Amino acid sequence: MSQPKQLQPIPSLKNPQYALGYWQKVTLSIWLIALIILPFADIEIVNFDPFLELTRMANGLVTPDFFATEYLWQAIMQTVNFAIIGVCLGLVLGAPLALIYQHPLISSCCAFLRAIHEIFWALLFLQVFGLSPLTGILAISIPFAATFARVFHDIINQSSDSPLESIDSRADMISRFTYGKIAQVMPQLMSYTRYRFECALRSSAVLGFIGMPTLGFYMETAFRQGNYSEGAALLMIFIALIGTIRYWCPPKLLGVYLVIACVTLIDIPHIDSSLLVRFITHDILPPAIANAATLAEVQWSSLTAWFSALFLEQAVPGAIATITLALLALAATHFISLSAHMMASKHLWPAPLTWLGRFSLLIGRSVPEYILAFIFLMLLGPSMLPAIIALAIHNGCVIAYLVVKQSNAIAPQEMQISRLNQFNYHIMPTIYPSMMALMFYRFEIIVRETAVFGILGIMTLGFYIDSNFSEIRYSNALILIICTALLNVAIDIISRRLLKFEQTSQASC
Amino acid sequence: MKTLTKLFALCALTLSLFVGANASAATFTFTAIPDADESQLRTRFEQVALYLSKQLGVEVKYVPVKSYSAAVTAFRNNQVQLAWFGGLSGVQARRLVPGSQAIAQGYEDQFFKSYFIAHYSTGLALSERFPDITDKTFTFGSKGSTSGRLMPQYYIEQHLKQKPQQAFKRVGFSGDHNRTIVQVQSGTYQVGAVNYKVWESALAAGKIDTNKVKVIWQSPTYPDYQWTIRADVEANFGAGFTDKVQAALLNMNSPELLKSFPRSAFVKAQNKDFQPVEDVAKQIGLID
């Protein structure tokens, strides 16, 4: 558990007069927290003979069957369509919000919307729009809009004010803002949008797990039913799709793609507005209220009994499991980020080896956590461990991918020291703060993503939400979704208070 | 949140103006999730749609769904008018859509059963009596499954006098009958509950190593899968449409089509056949 320490210079150990540095304290506390909660977490390894199934999986991986999936081309198209329309709608909704994001009401609303996983948005919209593309598009664009609002706001806030001084003071506000502020951060905004597009592709695939006609639909079926050749082929297609975004979707063509996406989107079926009315006025109300004719008839005692049972039996244990899983995953993510960054850094290895490293980063960040957890579940048994590992691999690779981009841009001074020393004493200290900042941004996402494992059977809040949807108890599901969102917002506030580091906006998805 | 919901309502209403026109009312839509093989779902069930379309003289469309709850939602929202439901999802659907009827079930579904299967390391063997599985690790199938969840849970509570969460060391939901077999076979869980037909077809296909996993108990029989149709099809597709659909289903005897479900034939069914399922679901608290 002490790996991260080896990678950093630790002056304090040699010189007692040196206090621990800020980042060392933060790093140590992450690991300390993880060690404290480890005994309470369910990480038992149970397995007798996973090898029969693992052999089948490996067999599938080396004999991918690209023709096993029906309507494959359509699935790929819809995956891309949902992502493109989702991101564009997210931009349209989110960019204006960035301008008023400083308002506490706006920022907390956005934090709330962002905290709800795409899968839950989709499960909610599914009740109203059914399996219409609208369900998938809204499920992507709402949380994405809230994220765009925050990150764009941060980026604009950090931009320099000096260009404003060179603009004639008589110029109108819009011109001053456009040329003085937006113009200088435009490349950042563009590159962040491009990055979010990659995230949207992943989200779009994940929505397939609950029935949207994207690649995930077939991927989940293939893995669940043990058709590993088909599953492997779909994974390869998906990884290739993500790895080659910059070739097939240059920013200039985004508009063209948007038009194509709108044209080729599957038909939006007729929307019945009465379903929406029924959903809001009946389905999501607590049974005691929904069944009563008038307000006077509402049995308040049964309402409180309903709420306290839901809260104590589902929300509290779910929240505890969610936090435990997230904190352990955070420590594991730290470890994976450090090692994965090392693996792909050009400062340590000759070029061909770094390509290999970057290729593994691509695989690590493209394979949906659900699939990773699925594989580790076979290997390690049904505890929290597969989820921790899946979260760590996925998030660690995303962080390492972003950090490698930054660290490869560093041009170290020519010094007479070995590559390893240069990496440890020059590159790492330079890059570490931004790696940690990224990791804390990712923490919010780790908490959200624990939801997905609920659907695999790990008893996080997502598990209870999924159960309530399958028992057609939408009111319970909604309360638990709100609990999840509030938990996320609380974590966000606490972590911001505790770690008062400057807001770098290398945000993540 | 309020304004947001209003905004959605507004968006939805505006959109419905644009798309309302091309939604054809004359398409009869159905959905089905087979209990075993879910690959090539659309390709296979579009054959069924073609058959129904010929028999009924209306356009018939198949919509693939991922889960029983999604099927229930689609049925409730009139996005499908006919559905091949499991026992429990059928009960849920008929409660939500008053007047809807179960019209046919698979021949095998009249006396369906679940198997409890165990990993060899538990030392459990096939017995008539309910096996002693307290404090083992246990996996159900999917949460909404009748043969993989509802009935097994009922018999567990009846015999062990405890909720599964208390009776077992660990309770899981594999999500799928094939998964349950794989997970018990590899020892991930010690005991599991599985749909007997899925078990038998996996056994016949040589996917099961009987040295590693075996059946230790079989449940009493209960009714399971059935076709359920909405009441308002009579208004939209003409009087007597329900009977026509029923006749078309009962006459479906091409092995090719029946293989998709997979059932040997369809026989008549009615709502009250599924009363036992509803009672059990209420008893274990899955429905209110």
C-alpha cells in the first residue's frame, strides 16, 4: 500500500526539520482513510474455479466475431448520434448557464443535475418517453449541460483580464466580453468540448445497458449470455471508435455530423403528454398521497412510516456502501494513475514503448466499467473488490491520459541525471498538483459511477434504485435518486472546503 | 426542479406537435424477452411479427427491450399492445393496465418450475426435502424474474422462515439464468436458483460440467410466461381483435417460430391462472 511514496521525493524522512508538504499530506490522508475503512468493506475473495469461464472469455477475445451482432451498423450509428446530439444540446443549454454560474442557486442546481447518473436520467425518462431516442438524448444532455456550465465558468474565470484593457472602454459589453474574454479561452473551450464528446460516446454506449439501441445494448447481452466472441468484437469496435475520434470527427465537421445525426436518428415515436402528467401527478408521489383523493384523506402516519422505512432500510445502507466503495476506489485510482502515467510517459521510455503505454490507456478508459467489473467478478467473486478495481482502472486511465498529455509537453532542462531521476525529481513534482486536482474532480464522478455497479448487484444506492425500478416503485426510486444527488453535492462541498487548492479547470468527465 | 419539469413538458408537447402526425395508429406492436437465448433478438422476432401480420391483416412490429420492467413500462404506456411476459411481470402489467388480459401461455408454462443448483464443494445432493442452505452464498437470476427470483424467494422464506438477506451469507442477483449457472459452476456463489428450461437446454448443449454444479432441489410447479394484451386494442383494431390475436398465437405451430420463445406450443390462458403468482408476490412484498 505504500507504492505512491516511492514515486515522490520525501524530504521529510531525511530532514526532521522539514514538515510534510501539502500534497504529501493530502496523499497520505487518502491512503489513511482507505486503510481505516478497509476492514469494514466487503472485499472478500471467493472463488473456486473461475478458469473454465475465463478460458471461454480469453477464447472469445482471440476469436472476435464481427458478424454475430444483428443491426451492427445501426447500433454504431445510434451510439454516435446520441453522443453528438447529446453534446450539442448540452452545449446549447450549458454554455449560457456558465455566464450566470456564480449565482449560488444556479451552481447548486447544476451540481444537483450533474450528480445524477445518465442511467438514472434515462430510467426516469423511459417512463415518459419510452424507448424513444429522446430518452437517450436528454439523459446525456442534462448532466452534460450542468458540467459544461461549471467547467466553462471556471475556464472563463481563470482567464486573464489584461486583454480587456486593450479594448476601447466605450465598446459595448458583449464585444468586450467576446473579444476580451471568450477569444482567449476559445481553444480551451474547444478542446474541452472535444473531450466531452468522447465521454458522451461512452455514456451513449452505457445507455444501451438499459435498452437504448446503442452498442451497449448488444454488448451487455453478449457478455451476460456468455457470447464472448460477439462481446469481444463489440468491445474492439467501441475502443476503435473512441481511439479514432480525431480522425473521423474533426471539429470542423461537427456541424455536418450533427445534421447527419438528426437525419439518421431513429424515428421519435409519438409522445403522449398524458404519460408525463401521470408520471408527475401519480407515479412519483408517495403511495399514501397518490392513493388519497384529497389532501385531507392523506394518512400522514403511513407516509412517515413509508419514508422512514425507505430511508433506514435502503438510503442509509446504500449511502454507506456508496461512500465506502468510492473512497477505496479513490485510493486505488491514485495508485493506477501514478503507475499508468509512468507507463506512458515519454520522459521514461523510448517512443515505441510509450505508444504501447498509451494504447493501454486507451483500452483502460474505453472499456465500460460495467464490463471490467463483470470480468473481475468472475475472477474474484461477488464482493466490492471487482467494482473497486474496475473504477480504479477506468478512472486511473482517464487521469493518466490527461496527465500524460500535460507531462509530455514539459521540456526538461538538460541535466546530467538519469531518466528515472529526472522523472522522479523534475517531472513528477511538476505534474503532481494537477494530477491530484484531476483526481478530486474525478472523485465526484467515481461516486456517480458507483451507480452502475448497483445494477451488477453491489449494494450501493444504485442497487436499491434499480430494484425499485424493477418493482415499479417510481416514488421510492425518485427519493433514492434525490438522496444520491444530495450525497454527491455534499461530498463536492466538503471536498472543496477541505482541499482549498486553486480551481484548475482540467475538468474531467 | 419544478421549472425544469415544466420546461420538459413544454419541450415534449412542442415535439409531439411535430412528430404526432407521422405516428401511425394502425401498427400493432409487441415485445418479448425469451428466457434463454437473447442473441439475434430482432432478427428472430421479426419472423414472429411477420407471421402475426399475415394472420391479423394489420402491420405488426416488434420492439426489443432489455428487462421485464422495461417491457411492463412499454405495455403500460401503450407503446406495445401485446407482450410476452414472465409470470410476475405479467401480473404487474395487468395491475397497471385495467382490463388487459392474459390470452395464451406456453404449454410448459402451465407447470413451470425452478431448480436450486449448488457447487460441488457444498456437498449438497439432490433431495426431495428442501435443502439445508442456510448461511451459504446464494444468487437469484434477474430481480424481476419469476423462476429466478420470485418463486425461489417464496420457497426460501417458507422453509427457512427468514428473508434471504438474513438466511444467507451473501445474496446476489446474477441478472440472467445463464449467468446464474456460470456463477454457481465457478463457485462465485455456492447455491443459485434457475429456470428449469434454461438449465435443461444448457445441459443439452454441453455447457454444464455436472461434476462442478448439480441440481439439488426442484420447486413445486407454478404458472409462468404468458401473452398479455391491452383492452383498448378492440377500439383501435376493431371488435374481436383480441380473439383474433389469441387464435393466431394458439395456431402458431411452426417449430421455427416457437423456438424463439422457446416453447413447444401455446395454449389458452386467463388472468385468474396467475393468481398464485400474484399472491406470492404480495406475500414476499414485491407488490403492494
